Amino acid sequence: MPVVDLSLEQLKTYEGRNPRPIDFDAYWDQALQKMQTVDPCVELIPAEFQVPSAECFHLYFTGVNGARIHAKYVRPKTAGGQYPAVLQFHGYSGCSGDWSEMLAYTALGCSTAWLDVRGQGGLSEDTGGAVGNTLRGHIIRGLQDHDPHKLFFRHVFLDTAQLADIVMNFPEVDAGRVGVTGWSQGGALAIACAALEPRVRKVASVYPFLSDYKRVWEMDLAKDAYWELQNFFRYFDPQHLREEEWFTKLGYIDIQNLAPRIQADALIGVGLMDTVCPPSSQFAAINKMKTSVKLEIYPDFGHEPIPGMKDQILQFMAGL
């Protein structure tokens, strides 16, 4: 079998290369405490798209740093009672999908919300405020600031947890039956959400991004989605004199370090020919999960649509 990374046997024991900050847990505990002080000012606005079987809304809330965050929210038209919910997260630079894509979950009798990541292709705000590069590169946004709490993805990870809390508190939702899912960046955000909101019961992630940054760079795969890592060094540390410092700081927003906090059952899809999010970077997070993990391996697939994976995720979430 052709390989672009370690063998499958090696992948199943790989523990990651990126440094973990010594105060990692305190960092996220403090971040969550800060998030909980924010008044979300939740607003539900009926959408222009409506169908007979469900109600569709634009959901807005205020996140950390005062950003107004948008998600699509769809709930089934059922009489009384509470039902499960599934949160969805999109790929890097993108936005929430079409309303019609969300209806598969309402057909299961679930509410579903799809977050627009701040500063990317949807309707959420990015309020900024960090020193350093802001032209491109959300991974490195805030990396040069002395305060690691200004890292861009710290705010996004908190947005996922805040959305989960908001949806769990809707009267129609059973807070004990909530799942999260996404592909690539969305897969990373699903893992982050499940780690930061312990009530999440199921997490389905396909080739998750934002993991084991140093491994990606060492493989010379700081290209495509990870291109900004290479660009950062070329502009701001061309001799790599502070390399360990930068990678350690990125450890705050490395999902492999959040993975042990997950209490949800997991379904993970990995393409072994992935050169965008290399398999070892994904396994660095997978191997740190302490709950039940159902692993789906696709030997001939890279960072691309995977036949049948969406159906597997839907059936996995039906277990809610």
C-alpha cells in the first residue's frame, strides 16, 4: 500500500511532536471562566428559507471579545417534548452550508446548528485586537502577542463551546443528547467543542485540522491549509531562533492537547493519503482520546470527499 506518512501500525501508537504548554489546563480553565462572564444576548431571527417540516432561524450571539457570532439553526416541527441536537462546523475559510443540507438531522428528529467561524466566509464578526499579521493566517493570528489569550483559534474554540451551551439551554433540546461534527477545520472544532463542553455525548470528526503543528512542519507539509506556518517563519523568524517558543505557544490551540478532556464517544474518519492534514497529525489527537473511538480508515483517500462517510455520521448521530 502506498504511504505518505507512518505505517498504520505506527500511527496507532503515535503520540505527537508539538510541545504542550505547562499551563495548558489552567489556560483553558481561565478561558472558559472568561467565556461564562459574557452575556450572549441570543437572538433568533426567522430565515427566508422555510420548509413544512422544520423551522429555520438565523441565530446570533455575542462571543468573547465582543464579537457577534452567527449560526444557522433548524428545529423540527414536533408537538412538545425535548429532542437531541447536532452542532456542525465548516472547513477552513468557509461558512455554514445550505439550509437544505441541515434537514437530514431534522428528519432524525434533531435540532441542528451550523456555526459560521468568525472572520471567515460566513456572517460572524472578527473583532481582532492582536499584535501581528492580520492579512491572512488564522492559525498564526495573535502568535506574536505577549498574551496567549489573544490567539485567534482560542476565541473560535470558545465560540463552539458557547454555541453548545446556548443550544443545550433551548427548551426544545435535551442537553444530555447533543452531538458535534465537522470535516477538516470543522473536525478540529468538533473535537474542541466536545473537549470544552463535557455534556457533549457524540463527536464525529473527519480528517481534523489544527493538530500537531510541528509534525506538519517537519514533514514539509506546511502548505495548503498549513501554509501560514511556513510563511510566519519566513517573515518573522527566518533563522528559527525562537522555533520552540512559537510551537509551544501553538500548543494552546493544538487539538491533540484538548483531546483527553473529551467525554463523548467518537467516530473518526481518516484518509491515509492525506497531505493537507497528514494522518500522523490526526492520530496525535485520536490516540489521546480516552473514550470509545470508532475509527474509519480509507487507505486510498486524501483530503477529499469520502464515499459513505456522511451516511455513517448520520447513523452515528441517530444513536442520540
